[in-house]
Amino acid sequence: EDDEDDVDLDAWERTYTDERSWESLQEDESGMLRPIDNQALYHSQYRRRLRTAARIQKGLIRYLYIVIDLSRAASEMDFRPSRIAVIAKHVETFIREFFYQNPLSQVGIVTIKDGVAHCLTDIGGSPESHINALMKKLECSGDSSLQNALDLVDGYLNQIPSYGHREVLILYSALSTCDPGDIMDTIQKCRKSKIRCSVIGLAAEMFICKHLCQETGGTYSVALDESHFKELILEHAPPPPAIAEFAVANLIKMGFPQRAAEGSISICSCHKEAKVGAGYTCPRCKARACELPTECCVCGLTLVSSPHLARSYHHLFPIAPFDEVTSSLNNPNCKLQRNCFGCQQSLLDPGNKPGPAVVCPKCKRYFCLDCDIYIHESLHNCPGCDSL
Amino acid sequence: MASAPSKLYADDVSLVVVLLDTNPFFWSSSSLSFSQFLSHVLAFLNAILTLNQLNQVVVIATGYNSCDYVFDSSSDLNRSFENGRMPVMCSSLLQKLEEFLITDEQLSKEEPEGKIKPSLFSGSLSMALCYIQRVFRSGALHPHPRILCLQGSLDGPEQYVAIMNAIFSAQRSSVPIDSCYIGSQNSAFLQQASYITGGVHHKPQNLDGLFQYLMTIFATDLHSRSFIHLPKPVGVDFRASCFCHKNTIDMGYICSVCLSIFCKHHKKCSTCGSVFGQAQSEAASASDKKRKTPET
């Protein structure tokens, strides 16, 4: 009789009848609730992510358009306070993270409102200008049109240099699309233009979005809640795998400006007013710029500093994933490496038995699970290999 | 991203992770002897521990064949004073340091004569960052961490990528890297590290007074630094070096696939093998010219 009842229950109700999440709670000796061990769960999720991130070429110079759906579906309040508020907040985080990880790339924002697509900001490299423009225009109304957005983005992305990777990230709240023509033609046009389209849905899975992503080589995911949405959007910040035929390899001329001397006075080319000291001088035309990376306003030379390039080098020289240590192999070695090599935390659990650990396949040093995650997600150096 | 704010600890509690350069190639030719250097440093570490009861000090030795932890003030063994003369801290640090130096030398492989090896700065920096991450994980109550590098050896260019990775990770976690360069020339890596992470870099002019430099510049906790006049970064050079000649250039060409820097126009990228102007036909495999450990 349970099976028949399940048919009438929603998915969220089934988590209570079938999964009984309260049974996994435990009490300690004094009757207080013990925190649920999330560490092992977190680590197994991380390892699943790592297995899929093989050593493949990535597109480092990206031109990304973010398409935000401002139809009336975006004002729904199933995400608190409303879908569009959640989208705006996380797009801001995403833009900052995107420019942090891809300093040489550029972003533009397109909105769909009342069935028409508008370009909100031109493609550019300054995070503040995009975020400020977005926060001012968040009113939702009308229908959503996927075809109009794709046509607009296709027109803009055809003008970018050939060495750049073209990408579109669509944040879609609606469950329908009102198109003036045949959207399949538009999808084929995007495919010919080598644009990689990805969609994050906030409502439910739609066939047309899935088809679009499959045809163009992007990813399609639907957010379950706000934290899941944040996770999904931030997955697009690191460079995606590059399809080799998509971008022509080219030498790009760039300048490495020196910092202007303290106390020097010059007219800044971005603010059009005189400023004292603390700026960068373009090596070609000697105009002053305020911050890097940027394009010189006078001569158009891309200005960067070497740390901006160095920020992407870890994609070119990734470190090997660590192997899990199984307890049978542990016995001969557990006396030798009792502590994590990175942080010196004990690898033995309270009963003095070997706890979970990982080992680097190259230097054979042992690390704890937290160091494993930190090393592979943030540091990108193996302390053991660098100490040899 | 940032550490949890420590609401119950006062603002001026610090954790200082000291990276000590023990490279014999450097110390054999330095005007300051290693034992004099150690006496300055030990007095400085003691002073930090007396500035605040909750301060912590961790010392990692940077050798030329290996790196290892030699002291941790928060471990139980280092609590009490042995007799009135020398605190347990000094004797245990010196003992572990001596053991480390012996082990480090034993790891030497056959090298051609006259080749000066750099110290493994990227290794000890990575270990320091892992330790600091562990401190962040320990809860809301933790001291403000920073890293102090006492380096004299020359920069090893093969460590460039690893050091930059560590610097960016420290920047993300808001961990300043202070550096005191005690060698004779200049270290671009240390200057960049301190500049990017918001730490202090200084090269003392008179090494006999090293203790004074350490106390006045590097002993200040992070909160008080806004009230104190510390040496400002003077002209950190962020220009890049071209991969072909290693010259510093202010205008160059970047390969759009692997971001290698060249000073002249080439037909083919020497790092990733991409031919310029044509669509690439297969995925390139990056060579390991810049990485210290070769990829297998």
C-alpha cells in the first residue's frame, strides 16, 4: 500500500516517508545532537568533480555573453525574495569571479523583456560597469524569446577576434519561448558560428534548451534552490574545455605597463581628468590608465601585468589527483606518516587507527582530505612535489 | 573565501608562520653567519610570543632538497620553561633544525660542481598555506595568520608558476606575505609576493641589526599596521620576461592558446606547438619548461 501512496505524494514529501532523514541524527553522551559528518560527503562530491576534470586544453581567452531572462516568469517568488533578485545577486558574484579567473576575457550582458532582446552592456573587461548597469534594470514583464536573444548574441559575437572563444550563458526562468521564426535555424546558425551556449534553468527542464546545449557543446542544468543555483553558475567561471577547431591560434600584441612614478601628474585617459601618481603608462602611446587589465583608450593596445597571465598558468600545468589510501595498504606505512604533510594534522582517528587520507602519486606524501580539496581547488601546487 | 571573523579573539592576536632559509649555498657566502642569524631570529620569535599570550608561531625550514616543520608554539611540548636560562622553545627548535639540516644534506643527489641550487621556497610556502587553512577550519576563534619569509637565496626561475599559484591562493584567503630579504642582490619573487598579498617587503641595509629591523617592521600585528608607518613598496616591476630570451619586455606577443610571451612574431608557439593563423587540428600538450617537476 506504500507504493500506491507514493504515486500521490510529491517528491519532497517522499523524502520524509522514504528517506527518513531524521534517523541519521545521533546524540552524544550528554544528549546533545552530534553534527552530521559532512566531510566525507563533501570529499566524495569533490572527487567526482575531479574525475571529470581531465587534463584537456581549455579556452583561456573567452568572450562571454550573459543572457538574463526578464520576462514575467522571472518575478516569480519561488526563489526568495524573487527569481530575478537571486539571479542578480549571483550574477554579480559570478562576474567578479569570472574576471578574477579569466583576466584577459570579456563579458557582455543581454536581457530579454517583452519578447525583445536588448544589449544591456557592450562586451568589455571592467566588472564594475557591468554590475552597475545590471542593478539598475531589473524590472520584469512580458514574454521571453530565446531566438531573439540568440540572434542578437550571434551578431555581436561574430565581430570579436578569431582567437577568442565565444560563449553564451543563458539564465532562463520562463517555461516557454515566443519566437518570430524557426528557432532550429538559429541554433544551427549558432553552431556554425562556433558559439558554445549553456543554459541554467530556474523553472523546469525544457527540450529546446537541452537541444540548444547539445548542438553547441554547452551544458544545461536546472537549479533546485538558491545554493544549487550559485554552485551551477560558478561552475562556468573556470575556462571550459576548448574545442580546438573553434578558435584560431594567434599571437596577440600586449603591453606590460610600468607603474607611473609617485607624484607624477598626468591626465588619465579613462576619467578625463588630471591625476597624481599611481597609474600605468601605456608603453606604446604613453597614455595613462588607472587599472589593469584594460585596453588603452588612445591606441587600443591591451595592457596587462604578468600576474594576470600567471593566474591562468595553473590550467596549463595541472597537478595529478591524489589517490585514496585504503586501510589494507595503510598498515606498513602508517607508522611513517602519521601527520598530513601539508598541515601537520593527525591522520589517525580518535581510536588511534588510520583515518581517511590521500597520497600523491608522484611524491608519495600523505595528505588529509581537507588539504586535498584545498590543494586541488585553490592552491594548485603539491607541497610534497615542491619539496623534493 | 575569507576567514571567519574572530569575534571573541582580540584584533591583535597573530599567528606568524616563519619560513627560514637554510640553503647552505647561500649561507656559506653570506656576510652574516647562520648562528648570528639564528640568535636574531630566536629573540624575535620570543618577542612575538610575549606580545600577546595567545600569539602563535610556526617555523618551517626551507632547505635546498626538502622542507619541513621545525617548530610549532601551539603543540603541547612547548609550554613550560625548562630552567631560567633557555626556554624549551629555543632548545627544541634548534634540535629539530639540526636534525632537518642533516636530513636535507643527506638527500643531495650527485650534482655538477659549482651549480648553486636555489632553496625550495614554493614548497615551504605551500606548506605554510595548508597549515593556515587548517587554522581557518578550526572554527570562529582563531588568530589572524600571516607569513614571514626570511630568504637570502636567489630566485629559482623554475619555481615561478608554483610561487605565483601560492601567492594568488594567499591573496584569496587574505593572508599577507611579509618578506625580509637578507641576501646581496634582489628577489623579484619576494617583492611581488608582498605587493600582491598586501604584506611588507624589506631588504635590511645593515644585517648586524637584523633583530631591530625584525622588531620594528615585522612584529606588528595586522590590525595595528594601519596606524604604523611601514616601508612602502617601491616600484615593483610587473613587466614580463619573454620566453625566448628571458629579457624583460614592455610590449610583446601572447600566444592565445597557452599565454606564452614572445618578444617577436613567430610562426609557431614553442610551448604548445600551435601554428598561428590556422585552426588547430589537435589538442596541444603543454611542455614543462616552467614547472619544476616534469609531467609523466
